[in-house]
Amino acid sequence: MSGLYIGLVHYPIYNKHREIITTALTNYDIHDIARSATTYGVQKYFIIHPVPAQRELATEIMAHWQTGFGSTYNPDRKDAFQGLSLVETWQDAVASITEETGSPPKIITTDARVYPNTITYREMRQKLQETKESYLLLFGTGYGMTEEMMQQFDYILEPIYGAGRYNHLCVRAAAAIMLDRLLGEAWWS
Amino acid sequence: MSGLYIGLVHYPIYNKHREIITTALTNYDIHDIARSATTYGVQKYFIIHPVPAQRELATEIMAHWQTGFGSTYNPDRKDAFQGLSLVETWQDAVASITEETGSPPKIITTDARVYPNTITYREMRQKLQETKESYLLLFGTGYGMTEEMMQQFDYILEPIYGAGRYNHLCVRAAAAIMLDRLLGEAWWS
């Protein structure tokens, strides 16, 4: 197990017109990212949503796989959901980690712009290997987290670049790639 | 652009009882993998399905984003679908590449078992950088492609290992990670 926690943020999020909105929960964001997180030994996957009815929906989806028909049909899903936690705000995720570990996590996210606290994947991977500190990596939905929110974070990871001009990975793919870079085996060496 | 093509196989596939089945098309397999493929400069993404009604469904989903309401609402999706091709069998994908490039591609897939032609990500990445040959990387759905099919392929990539015992990435996450390892920037150096 690594010292890494991850969270998926649904508010405050920009829409395409740069207005601040709450995004809807996506079934595949729950499943896909939970499976990636469990595969890479992430401590906990927080689904962060301010709307009670949306958290309730997530609970029902998880219950299907944890105790309902899905738990016997596909037990792998059940295991993937054991590290999943539903919270209202990202501050609640921080509080939960602080309670668990005794100290607040460093907060990381990713952005296309370069900041004074921008960090490379290589540096972040090394930090995760060498320190006992905990880290919370937050992923945005929609058109990303607000600038006000991002300014409160400790590290900004570089975006993932592909080969060309097009650079629109879905959050599920971006999360998988980031976990592979930060926690995966050193396949290149 | 790389010399890499990818394909998502829906038949012949094992179910959990090791019976040979045709899997249903998943909307998110179309979207997520198309966006990852376009980001990493994959030549073409083949969706391989033997059932005409399922290929028709994929065509309709794509049309929504390519010419329908979605094309103006979210033009990024339109670009992602430009490299997408619907075919009936994996042999059709091979024939299409052969027609396009003048010679048949080498075929690659991934499997948990070790074969005489098992290859590392590092070796495969080097091949893609150094040769002008084309390669077709096939992903299975369900519980994977049949052994008979896999025996006809040129290279078998090692599976992606995480930190622990749990190893159940969804195909969308596995595809994203594999493209990052094979075609992504050398972020570790």
C-alpha cells in the first residue's frame, strides 16, 4: 500500500463557459477508477459530491456490487469498492485522512498551466517512495476545478501529453495513467 | 503519428465459465478508448464486432458526435472519432491495414500467461520507435480472447501489474496505460 489517496471532485467545477457548476455523478467514474485505485494500492478513493441524492445513488450502485446480485456474480467489483468513500467536500476528505493518519495530507492535482509548485511525475513518484507522508491526488470533472480551489493545493502535476495537438483524455483514462506513472512498476528500466 | 493501430475484440471471447461468447458493445469503450487513441497518435481504432445491429448502434453513437447535436456541443469528441473504424472480424482489421500500408501488421495483445513470444513494454516501445512497420494491438473484452486466437498473434505483452494481489483493470484503463507506456513521453528520464 502506498501513501496515496485519490479523490474525484464534482464541485466547484467549471463548465465550458467557465461558470461554476456541480457535475453529475457518472457510473463509470465509480467503477473504473475504483478498479484502477485498488490495482495500484491506493489507500482510499473519495467520491466528493455535495448533493445528498447523488451520494445516495453512488451508495446504491456500490450496494449492488457489495451485497446485492453483483457481489456473487462478479466478486472482483466488491473488492474494488472496499477502499471507496463518499464525502461531501474535499475538506471532508482531508479531515478523514488526518483522522486516519494523524496529520493532514499534501494535496496534489494536475493542470495544463505551469505554477511555482508544478512538479514532475518523476519527482512525485520519488516522494511517494521515500516519504511516509500521505498525499491526496484530486481529479476534476467537467472543465476542471476552479482556480481558487487549485491555489490551495501543495503540488500541481504536469498534464499528460500525447503525441499530437489533441489532448482530451477522459478522467478515467487520465487517472489510470497517473496511477501507473506514480505507483506502477518501473517497466522502463 | 505512430505505426500503431488498436482494436477492441467482441468475438470470440470467453465468459466467466470459459464458454465462447460475443460481448455487447459498451458506449464508454467507444468514447474513452477513442479519446486515448487520438491523444497518443494511434493510426486507427478498430471496433471489431460480428453483429450488424451492434455496429449500427456504434455508427449512431458516433453520428451524434460527428454530425448531430454533439458535434457542435462538444467538438473534441468529433475529432476523437475521426480515427475510428467499424469492422466485422479482426482479419478485416488486418486486411484494412494491409491495404492502407502495403503490408500486413504484426499483431500484439496482452495476457497473464508467459509465452515464447512474450515481449516487454520497453522492447515494444523501442520497436515502435525504430521500425517503419505497422502494429495492431488487440484488446479483449469479457474474460479475454480465446487461446486459439491468441496463438496466431506475433507478440504478447506482459500484463500490467499494480501493487498488490488485485489486478482487475477495466479495458478502458488498461488501454490508456498501455498507450502511455508504448507511445507516451519519456517522463521518467
